[in-house]
Amino acid sequence: MSEFFEFMKVLIGCGTVVFLTMMVLLALPQSKLRLVGLELTKWVMALGLLVMIPGPLDVLPDVAPPFTYIDDIGYLVAAIAAIKSARADGRKRKLMEEIELAEMQARRDAATADESDTAGSVPSKETEAADVA
């Protein structure tokens, strides 16, 4: 029995750390880590819901035969919704990364063009010496 309580202590401690981390990530709206953290959280939630389907724990006790699998259907629907949301977050994150990469390349190209323009317009010492003579 003491092993069970030790397991519960570890589980509660890890859950608290995950919860606090998610709260910090939610408070940072422009963070890249937030996008990744939310996507991973949704995947983990979907996995947990799928594991609960065959599990013995039921939110609604099996009272009557027509309602025996109501909670399992709810787990399945919630897991599908979490998977769809996680995939949408993944596409959004990839799109934002592509946009950021394109912006960085445009800035680099603009900086390279500016350097070549200024290098071409600056008179060299030889040109200045020829103008003086």
C-alpha cells in the first residue's frame, strides 16, 4: 500500500509541474514554445483519452444496458477532437515557421543588396586620384 501512495505522490508532483508549465506557456502569447507545448499537450490528452476507452474507469457508472458505453463514446469523440486540434496547431506552427523563414531570407537579401549598392557607389582611391590629376 505504501508503494501506491509513493506512486500517487510522484504522479501529483509531475502533474503539478506540467500544469504550472502550461500556465506559463499560455501566458506567453508570441512564444514559439507555447505553440509546441499546446500541440504536444493536445496529443498527450488524445492518447490519454484513447487509453481510457478500454480502461476500467468510468465517468458514468454502467447503470442500464443502453447507456453502458456512453462514457466510452464520449472519450472517443473527445480524443478525435483533440487530434484534430493538435493537427491544426501543427499546421499553424509549420506555416508560421515558413513565414518567418521567408521574412528572414527577404531581410538577408535586402541587406546583401544594400551592401552591394553601397560598395558599387563608393568611389575607390584610384578613381579619386584620377579625378584630382
